Amino acid sequence: MSRLAAFRTTVRFPHGENERGSAAVEAIIILPVVFLIIFGIIQGAVVMQANNVAQAAASTAYNAARLYNGTSEDGVSAGDAVLTQAGTILAGTNVVVQRAPESVTVTVSGTAASLIPGVPLTVSRTVTGPTERWVGP
């Protein structure tokens, strides 16, 4: 028998019985990290969608309130209509329209849906622009 063959029969490499259960331990370590990454990506997408809804509501409210005969109430009702149509992605919403003679400022705020209980994710969007007005000759 050669020296290499003798070495192989006397030295036992850690395979087989010595590694039983190692896959379960690896899974216990890795799976929470994987779930955290997946839920983080989903939560990021939910917050981005809530931002988009708030921006759409603010733009619509601004467009309604800036008209020549428009009022702040017209802007609030237009913004609320967009938020109602969007569903439950944004809860506890508040539409504030401040109409001055030369400008309109609309702020839409609310709380985005959260996958983590007890963690409020507030979203706020503001749109400011001029009002339509008659400028004489």
C-alpha cells in the first residue's frame, strides 16, 4: 500500500455524520436576512406608491383651486376625490389648500401602509403655483 493510500484510510475528513444539521443552522441564520431584504423592497415600493398618490392628489387639487373662479374648497374636494379613488395605500389623509390672490399652495399628507406594525411612515407632498387671474390692458 502506498503512503497516500495509507493516509487516506487513517485520516477521516469531516464529512457525513459530523455535519448533520448544518443546513438547518445555515437556514436559521440566512432566512431572516433574506426576509428582511424582501420586506424592505416591498415596503419601499409601498412608500413610493404612496408618494405618487399624494403627488397626484396635490396636483389635482392645485389645478382645481388655481382656476379663475376656483376656491380652496374646490381644491380640497378634488384632492379628496383622487385619494378616495386611490384606495387604502394612504391612510389618515389631509388636504390643505391655501389660496392667495396670486398663488395657491396645496399640501397633501398621510400615512403610508406599513408592513412593520407600529412604524408610521408619513408622506407629504406640496405643490405651489400661480393662480389664474385677469390682468387688465
